[in-house]
Amino acid sequence: MVIFPNCKINLGLRILRKREDGFHDLETIFYPVMVKDILELVEIHNPHSEKKERVNNTGSLRFSQTGLTIKGNPDDNLCIKAFHLLKKEFPLLPGGQIHLHKIIPMGAGLGGGSADGAFTLKLVNDYFKLNIHSEKLMDLASQLGSDCPFFIYNKPSIARGRGELLDPISVDLSRYSILLISPGIPINTAWAYSMISPSVQGVSLEKIIQKPIHEWKNELLNDFEKPVFRQFPEIKKIKEELYSQGALYASLTGSGSTVYGIFSKNKLPDGLFTLENYRIDSIP
């Protein structure tokens, strides 16, 4: 079975306060974007059986990966963690082989890793017919990461708390085209948070997002832009260039480093950036 984990962008992002548990309360709007990884699950069978009997005794996992290189310890991959999380819930879960083809850039504020983990939960649930309902899947996803529950729901949502408290919101960008530019600069999330001075600000994102898109520029803000742009002025230049080329709205997504521009439908600029930048065209 093959599925396609998609990424997201943040429409506005506010850091409201630091919590006693060390995390931060935030407010943001998650919007799904159809740039996708490829995730495949194949059941492991007994190689010595002509009847392809299931390997039930260990629930072992084999994991492989192609596409963009994922750095770090492979055991930290959220696909692997998601499988083992379900193994705790279902001790008799058969063994599986998961292959991930990575297309969404890592450390880019697009939530690709979170999407892979959440979609693994859905994939294993569907393949093995575990019949886990959506609320339970979202609870399991929250154990993988703060924005993982969004990818279970995977519809425009306003997120609060650490990003795990979701409410649906009416936002439709299908009349526009979205251009994502990822310059390949990894942004350390912990560093980005350390550069923020949390504050509760004025008009809510829910109200701002209902305004015409050309009015978002000065109101729909991402708090991470100031420290990231200060540290990496080349990322700031991407946003400026998007506006100069006709973007109706442009912003950093997450803590970066990807910047996106929203353009009139089918009005994406050509030849805008050098090969040093990773360009992804996406029309939701």
C-alpha cells in the first residue's frame, strides 16, 4: 500500500508565552499543501512458507529510504517511531517493511517529518485494518510531535497550545497558486524559539485571515521572521523578491527556512531563483 504525505504552510505564527513545561503556547493556521513524500508499507511474511504466512511473533520493522538524504540517527525517524507506537497498542501487529521516498525538504518549516510520522499511523491502521478512529490517531500522533495531529486531520486549521489543539477554519486558497522556495538552510528550531520574546498580540489570526489576501501583508505575521531574517539575510531577500515578482502575500513558514509566495492563479514567475534554491510549485 502506498500513500503520499503532504506538507503544510503556516498562515501567520504567533508565540504567545513560554509554558512551565518548557514548551511555548502559539497561535497559527496550518494549511495543507500538495507537495508530497511517498510512503509504502509491505507486510513481512515468513520467507520459508509457500503460503506467505505472516510474521506475527516479533512485529519487526524494516525501514528503507531514498530521495533527499535524511541526516541523523535513523532510529529517530518518525515513521519508525509511529510503527513502534502502534506496536505497543497492538502487540500482535504483524511485521512490516516501510519505504520512504523523501521529496519534502527537511528542517524547512514544512512539517515533512511530522507528516511522514502521522501518515505512517494512518497507513498501518488502514493496511492491517486496526480500526483506530480519528480521535485516537490524533492522540497517538501528539506523542510523536506537536504538529503531527494536524496531518491526521489534514484540513485548514487554527492551531493553539503547542500546535496540537486544532479547530477547523474556513480558508480556501484554491483560487491562487503557491510558490515554495527552500534555500537549503537548516534552521535549528530550539535556537529560533530562544530568539523570540513571547507576547499576546492584538487582532486574532481568525479575523485577519478573513480579510482580502492583499491586506495580509502587514497583519498576518510570522514571529520567527525577525530573528531568522536577521541571522540569514539571504532568506529575507527571497521574501522581498517574491513580492517584487507580484506575490499577493509572502511569508516564512514555521521557523523556516522555506518562504512561500501566494500568486494569482497560474501567475507564478519563471526564472526567479538560482539553482542554489529549491523551488517547488504547488497549486492546492
